Amino acid sequence: MQSVVQDNRFPPCPQDFNLAAHVLAATDRAPDKIALAVLRLSGAERWSYRRLKQAILGCATGLQQAGLQKGDRLLMRVGNTVEFPVAYLAAIAVGIVPIPTSSQLTTSEVQLLVDMTDPAAFLHDGETACPASRPIIRTARMEDWYGAPPAAFDFGDPDRLAYIIFTSGTSGKPRAVCHAHRAIWARGMMLDGWYGLAETDRLMHAGAFNWTYTMGTGLLDPWTLGATALIPAKDVSHAQLPLLLKRHDATIFAATPGVYRAFLKSNTPSLPKLRHGLSAGEKLPAAIRDAWQNATGTPVFEAFGMSECSTFISTAPGMPQVAPESLGWPQPGRRVAILGKDGPVPVGTSGIIAVHRSNPGMMLGYLDQPEETASRFQDNWFLTGDTGELTENKDILYHGRADDMMNAGGFRVSPLEVEATLLSHPDIQDVGVTNIEIKPDTRIIAAFYVADAEIDTDTLSRFVASQLARYKQPRLYRRLASLPRNANNKLLRRALPDHGTE
């Protein structure tokens, strides 16, 4: 049997469609319900659905009055404040194409993105780094726009361009990913297939607004369903998250594995309203999953996806438990396969995880890069670059990034397996594993770890030897103050060899 899962249970996207209108449709059902609470230790800034929709459509009018027209691109240089999602949806509402960017980028890094996307203007908060190479619209003007006459939604073909985001993928170079209005429709498959989200839920996400994980899971999806989104203010630390979860009666918590790791270093109070956690961004180590369960009494459900197509494989409430190395099941409505060079491989065989081109969450393509776009497809399957295998139970075991796989004496070794073993050591707080070249044509497995004190190498070697085959064991251990991670806390394995010992 071939490693292909096809599920056609999800209805097609309506043909006259607008992403922002879809997200805000719940306003008509409960206009006075709290849609968003930006949380601080001293209180919260609360937005009702009525206020949110009015601000978004008023801001859409303001963007038009500022000179932007349908089809123009607006590059966003806005920090983790409520102006970010308001402006994002305002632009999409009237056919302006927002381009979210990380607030941590330098001026020269932003200019590189400008050269790639040719925006008509910048939306700038006055604080983030921003070149002067395009007209600038200040977010300070937005508060006046909120009371403006509401703009009309621009409905049309769900396949038309809605927004552009950036991903570095495996190349390390930013690529502009173009998404259609239908991308939000595809996210409906996650509501039961991952979140277990209900209209009564209060979902807290610990990421920055500019990241698609936060925008989708933390804001757009709860709003689409009519739930309440809880977002910590930008000055809230990970150590303060447990208190906010309890104080604001969060029922679902969403974060990356790195945030879970930092969270668990704090004293976790009783969280009687919390039902479960959600994790995405990178594979969740079993040690963190177990520690969260022990600390909160709730499970964590994990999802796998990419900037090019959002998440499409996950565990979910009500589904059977899976092995720690499993990603879960393709969500209802998804078409997923495990591919070899000649197409789908037999069940139980490792290959590249792929999702079908027909997925409504699939990107339109990389901006002005048709050859690069075509290179990511094998026939009608989008190649994720991650390896896995489909089991007889139809869940998918994760074997890691194809380009992260290490070669040890002719054997292929996943860094995830070695990292999971080292994370079970009581003194290791964080770890990253890769192979490094020590001399021409000679590579060894190296482990870079974070701990309060240096751990004797012989002690680590004996610990690993009791759990891993000889060819999987690191030959080098280095203690670091911290591991290299990107703005979204994802481990940067390629940067590990550049780190010296303390």
C-alpha cells in the first residue's frame, strides 16, 4: 500500500470571498463579546468584536485616504501591538496586500525585502528599524482612522493575492511567499483537526504578531470562530506567562517548544480552566511534553506545517495517543503523501513529507520566482523538505529535515533522536545536535548543550551510550550559554558549529 492519505470531507471555499470578511463574520453573532485582550501584569486592553471590526474597516478607509489603492503592497514595520493585526486585516479587507515583517530586522535587512517586493509604502510605528526608501504611513494616524466611515469589503476570486510573508526555508535567504484569500478557509481544517477550539474558548498565544503561527492560531482562527484571543503584551516575559494564564482564565495555550521550555522553568500555578496546549514551529521533544503534562495536568497537541501551506498534520483532542516521534494525522480535508524520487513510497518507508497542490492553504508561489516555485513540486505534490513515514495507523512519524540528517560512518542519523536522549539528562536544559567537519572529508556528531555547569564529557558519553547505538553517539560536547535561535525561538542548527566553547 502506498503512503498516500486523501480526505475530501472539507467543503470548497466560496467563490466570492474576502479573507478579512470571513474572519470578522462572527461580529454579527456577538458584537459585544471580547475578541481580543492584550495582557499585562497590571491589567488588559480589551477589544470587543464590534470595536475590532469598526477599527479595521475604519483603518481600511484611512489607508485608502492615505493614497493606497487596490493591489498596492504595504510593508509593515510594526511591533507586537494591536495596530499590527488591525492594519493587516484592514489592508486585506480592501484589496491592499500587507507584507508583515519581523520587528527585529535591521534597516539593511528590511531594504533587502523592499527590493524583493517593491511595496508602495511602509506602515511604520516609529520604533522599528525602517529605511526611507518608500513613503511612510505612521501607525500614530490609525487611532483617528478607527472612527472613519467603514470601508466596503473587496470580495472576489478566492485565488487572488491576499498577503505576502517571508520564509528563509532551507536556503537561509528570505523568500517572499504569496498567499491567496482562500488560505484562511483552509485553516478551518485545524479547528477540530488540531485545536479542539470552541466559541467559548479563551486562547492565549505567546508569539509575536508578525509570525504566521501567532496571526493564524492566536488571532485569526479564534476570531473566525467567535472565540476570545489573549495575547501577552510585548514587555511580558516567558516567566510571567503562567500567572497570566491563570489570571485571565485561558483555556488553551499555544507556543513554540522553546517557549514551553522557558515556561517550565517557572513555578506553574494551578490552572483549572486550561484544557490543553498547542505546539508548532519545530518538533516538540518528548521531555518537554511530559514536563508540561506533569506541571499542568494537561496534554500538548502538536502540528506540522510550513509558511508555504500552514499546518496540515497534527494530533488533536479526542484522537488516540501516538509515539513521541509521531506528528499525528493529516487533518480532515488534507491530501498528504510520503514521496521517494519516483512518487509515493510503500507504507512504513521513509521519504519526503508532501502535501497536494489542491490544498486551499497552498501558496500561490514565491514572488517573481517561477523556477524556484516549480522546484518545490514533484508532479502535484509540494515537497516540504522534511522526512517521515506513514504508519499502518495512518499517522506520520517524523525523521527530521532532509538537510539536517547526519551521516555517521555511512549511517543516516536524525539529530532529533540524539537531542531527545540528551534532553533526558537531568542537568541539561537545552541541546542542539549537528555534524561538523573536523578535517577534510571527516565529520563527527557534535552536541551543543546548555547547563548551569560544565558536565564531564565521560559522564555524558556513558549516559548516551546506555541509550543510543555507537554510531549515533556524539564525539564532541560543548557547553554554551544559549543556543542560536531565530526570532520565533526555532533552533538554528546551521549556526551551531560557529559557536565556540565558553
